[in-house]
Amino acid sequence: MAGPAGVSDTGVAIVVPVLNEAAAIPALAAHLATLDPEPAQVIVVDGGSSDDTLALAREAGWQTLSAERGRARQINAGVDAAEAPLICVVHADSFPPADMVAVIRDTLADKRIALASFTPLISGAKTRWVTSAHNYVKTWYAPLLCRPHLFFRGVRLLFGDHAMFFRRADFLTIGGCTPGDMVMEEADLCVKFARLGRIRMVPRVVHTSDRRIAAWGPLKANWIYFKVGILWALGLRGRMERDYPDIR
């Protein structure tokens, strides 16, 4: 993997916000090692793990840093530390396509696109086709319900397990993630990025773990996803984390 000193003007940094992800890191490390082209940087931002997350990340050769707990703050810290001009935020339990770096470069070569993501397919012991389909449709109906003025401009709401990507300079221009957001930080980013250009989901699959669905069951999981979205739409940010329990 090229170090920061070798970062080009099309280099891609992968930012991975983590908290107690020791069980997920080995599989992620094995997957990221298959990427071709390689990313310029992989930056793991820890929110106070009590397990071996950081040790495993360092063993993989990744850059590590610590930040105050909360994905929004962790993402902000990772983007701030990045030297590559293009950023992709990848959750520890998600696996983008092997040519993700090329896809990111090609997509963001279109200056009209401010923010983009891959298309998630939720899987584990089995593929969760219904929830995956619901998540796809939700990228359209969520802005229709929550921010109709953006919906009629063609804006979609992307989510964290979509492996969202963007230009570092644009992220800094919009002020990054809202620091206090513990969940749904990605929805807020969509609203901010909509000021700069188009939001697009590229038709390439990112495989993401079904561990929440496995823990909660499909009906409960989809209800929680919907409820947290409504809380975000109503501005009830203080309740979102309480209603989105940790399963690690």
C-alpha cells in the first residue's frame, strides 16, 4: 500500500470508524488487501474500544488514531488526518468491490457529483434480500418523507453501510459531520452535500453484515431502522442512539 508521501491527486483514503470491532477487523483486513488498485491510506479511527481492535488494525499496517466516541466525530477525525483527496467511509463489517478505488475515481471525476456510494447487499449466513431491497427504496422515500424539498431536486439519502465516498475538500467545505450525531450522521451529510451537487448510488455492490438483523430479527430490525429515521426527521437526535442499541 502506498504511504501518504506517495499520495496522488486521485488517491483514495479509506476511513474506518470503529468501536470494539476486534471480531470484524481480520476479515476486513483480508478483504482490503485484495483491492486493486490499492487505496493510498487506510485510517482506523477508534472511539474507545476495550478489546483488541487497535492492535489488530496496527497489525494490518493501517494508520490508527483515537477520537471521542461517536461515528460523526470519528469520521471527522479520519478525514482531517487523511492526505488523499478522495475519501471513502467503510464500516468494519462491510466489504466494497475489489476495484472500489477505480470506481471512486471514475465516479468523482464527474464534478457534478458531490457524494456517492455503493449499493448495499446485506448478507451473513444468508442474504437478506427483503431488507436490502427496503434499504434501496428507502434512499428515495426517506427524503420524500423527511426533506421533500430535497427529494424534488433528486436528492437521495445514503447510509453508512453503503460505503459513502466524496472529495475531502468538499467535506471540509460543508463542515463535515455534525459532531454530536451518534447515529444517522450519514443522512445529515447527504443534506449538506446536496448544496454542492448531485448524490448518486453507483450500481456496484458493497456486501455488509447482517449482524443486526441476525440479533434483532428482520421485522424488529426494519422497524428500528424506520423509527430512527423518523426521529432524525423530527430533529429528536437525543433519542436516536437510545433507540438504536449496540449489538457488539
